[in-house]
Amino acid sequence: MVLLDSCWSPCIWTDNLKSGCRAIAFYTVAMSIVLCTFIVFDMCGGDSTQLYNPLFEADVRYSMQVVGSLLIIYFILLSAFAILLCFGLGKMNRGMMLPWLITFGIACLFQLIFGLWLIGGYYIYLDAVLYAFIDWGWMAYNIYCWLVVYSQYQVFTKMQSPNIELLWP
């Protein structure tokens, strides 16, 4: 059963899932570039003292370099999987959509955990709660994008499933 029939969100309006998935792939690459730039800025000594920063409370000399490098590798992979998603849409190959679905699902899970960590660790500060709610709002949008791609995956699954008809009882 297909969950969604079209892609409608504040940033993306399409009447079919395939063009919505292409727009989501573009959004994924653009988001990855912005976040990689932000991480490189932090790793080079930029201001990482803000609560909303994913590298908040990281040691500039060691842990920020290690975690920042892992995040950059993750976002490069996510961008590559978004490009693979576009090729999978063109070839109607649902196997090419799976890497994006998995890695983007991990990003949504990270946003959930990061918001919980903000509230759990800094609940006394009202701005930490605000940043957690903003993070969860963005997470909700990302989950909707994930559902659009998953719905297109279900469409391909339904189209490619063999219809076996029993002719003899």
C-alpha cells in the first residue's frame, strides 16, 4: 500500500512522487553541502559554543576533528546516495533507492536523539528547549521527505511484483 500519492511541503510542490523524489535528492545534496561547510568552519576554529551546534562541547584539538571528519564522510556519502537515488528513479530500480532511505533515516534518528540530548542535558535553559523543538520541526520535515521516497519505493515494488494467476485449482 502506497502511503503518499504526491509530494507537498512548504519547500517542494509536485503532483507526482517521482519529481518530488528528485527535488528531495536536490534538497539532500544542498543540505549536505551547507552542513559540511558548517562543520569545516567549526573544525578550523570557528565558534562552536552554541547549543544548536552538533559539534557543541567537542574538544577542538581531538574529538571535534574526529567527529567532524566522520560527519563530513557521512554527508559526502549521503550526497552520493542522493545522486544514486536519481539514477534509480530514472531506471525504476528500487535497489538504488535503498542506500538513501537507510542513510537519511539515520539522519532523522540523529535529529531525534540530539533533541532529546539537548532537553535532557540543558533543560534548565529555555533556549535549549527552543532549539530542540526547532530541531524536531526540521526532523518532521525530513521524515516527510523520507516518506515520499519510501512511497515511490512502494510504487516501484507494486509495479514490479509478478501477478501470478492460478488457472488450474
